Amino acid sequence: MKARVVIVGGGVASLEAALTLRELAGDRAAVEIYSARSDFVYRPYAVGKPFGSAVLKTYDLPALVQRCGAELHTDSIVAVDAGARLASTYDGVSIAYDYLIFAAGASRQWPIPGATTFWGIAEVSDVEEVMARFEAGEIRRVAFTMPGVESWPLPMYELALLAEAELSRAGVENAELTVVTPEDAPLQVFGRGASEAVATLLAERGVEVISGTHPVRFHGGRLQVAPGDSLRFDAVISLPRLEGRAVRGLLHDSKGFVRIDDHCRVLNRERVYAAGDTTTFPVKQGGIAAQQADVAAEAIAAELGVPIEPRRFDPILRGVLWTGHEALFLQGWLGGGHGETSTLSEAPPWDEGEDKIVARRLAPFLAAIDAEHDVAVRA
């Protein structure tokens, strides 16, 4: 009899887990995905939309799930009873499971009062409006920021670099672009080598960086920060604040993020795993979500009798930075004991392809679908 594996969420971690289970467990597992959404939006491309440098890819989630060999239910899971192996939907329906992977992602909240928020989804008209005002000469000084180090910072730097490239092409002079970041250095999460290379790139492009600074409020042309005095800008664009999607029955922290061990098992819950932005792991990024999904799926496959040694979560951070002129590839180990491997290069130092989300199975899966439909992913 097949084990019933319920996956909560319809994002990167969910699809990667389904693909991994199909490959490893085969007929040993029947995979069901529960998601309130019926589409899958490839979020990383949203950063290029305000500048006309990318078009968004949106996929029909039921079709994707079917191709993953899974079954989709358009519903939300709000509670888990791990002892009884039951998950409850918003409407109160109980769902029995043998294994559960919680991959519901994080919710995006308003970050900085008074700032324009870049949500990282299809709706980016507010950022486009800021750029239009820039090109019309109505504003001159713009800051790009994020509310805390738990946010994924790379889009903040892409927005600044893409804006600089767009303004240069439009012949806009005297533009002042500034990154105000709580980080100690630009993209420090990748490690020293990549961070220093990004800092050099920003300086060459005339983008100022104010590090170690938390934005508090933007009002009357002043960005209040901590620590330090307020800073004068005409507009501020911020990444959103992230919160976990806590459900009853799963141990989580004060912000709603689920606690996991190094096999991505939810702490103190048998046969329950979690992957992606919904976990307490501080880096919220698609490639990391996919690695966690692989670890969780491997652990389940091994418990189902598949002759593999499940790996521990030992993350490698890989990112693609759009600069307005080229794509640069960043890589750094987040685990210990690997030496200095932080790099920035013009070619990807990995095998999974050049797309924005580096995922062992999901990246080639989506690439094959794009090839079938002749999808143009960049303008």
C-alpha cells in the first residue's frame, strides 16, 4: 500500500519535494499537494518588470502538479495533529497522512511606513511609478532598503543596479541612488569574497551603500533609521517584512516560523517535515527552499525503504544578480568546514543551469515546460 504524503503549499519547496519523491520513492508514495493558490508565479523575474528587462512567468499549478505525478487540492491547512497523523483544512475537513511536508512559505507584510514596497510578485506598478517620476525629473534621490537581515537581500541590490542602468540609458543626470541595509556589508550572507565584489560593483556604478542601518519610517522626505540621524530622500523602495505561516500543532518561533532539525523534520513531531521560507532557517531563498525539500523528501524515501542514505541539510547559497548589463553568479557555503568558497563570476559555477532559482529537479522541470511552449523569459 502506498504511503500518503501530504505537502502543504504550492511554491518552490512543494514542487521540488514532489519531484524528488516521484524520482526516489516512485510507487511507494502517493503525493497530494494542498494549496490555496491555483497558479505558480516565478517570483525572481518580478525584479526586472519595472525596468522592462524581464517578463514574468506564471504557470498553471494544477498542470504542474499533475506533471509531478501528484494530486492537487485547492485548500488551506490550518492545523496538524501529529499524534493522530491528521491535518485539518480551513473548512474543518480532516485529512489523514503518513508523512507531511509543511512548505507553506512566508507571508509578506508592509515593512516601512511611508515607503514604496516591492512585493516580488506581479504587481509592481508602485515601483514603476517611482521610476517614471525619476525619469520625469520630479525626484532625484531614492533609497533601496529592507526591514531586517531575515529578508532575502539580493532583490534590493538588483533594484538599485537595474534602476541605475535604466536611468543611464534614459540620460537622467544627477541621480542619487543609495542602498540602506541592516547588513554589515553588501550581500554578506554569501561570504566575504562575493560581498567585496558586489561592493566594488556598486561603487563603480555610483550606488552608495549605507550598511549596518535599519530603516524605521519614511515621512516628509526623511528616512528615519536606527542607529543614526534621519536621511533625506525623495522616495524609498523597500523589500517586504516576512512572517511565518504558523499552524496549530507545529512548533514555531515568535514570528511564526517552524523549527526543524538537520533532516528538516519539525521538532518534536514524528513524520512531519518542513521546507522553505516557512522554516526558522534565516535565509529565505528559492534555492535554499529546494535544498530543504530535497533533504525532507530523501528522509521520507529512506523511511519508505528506498536504499539511500538521506543527507543532512548542508546548504550552498547560489544566486543570480541582474545588474542591468549582465547576469552575475554568486555562490557561498552556509555550512561550516568548507573553507573560503564565496565567489562572484560571470558564468554559473554549478550544473543546474542559469535560471534565477537553482533547484536540482525543479529548474530542469520548468525549463522543459518553457521549451515546449517557447516561453520568452526575458524581454
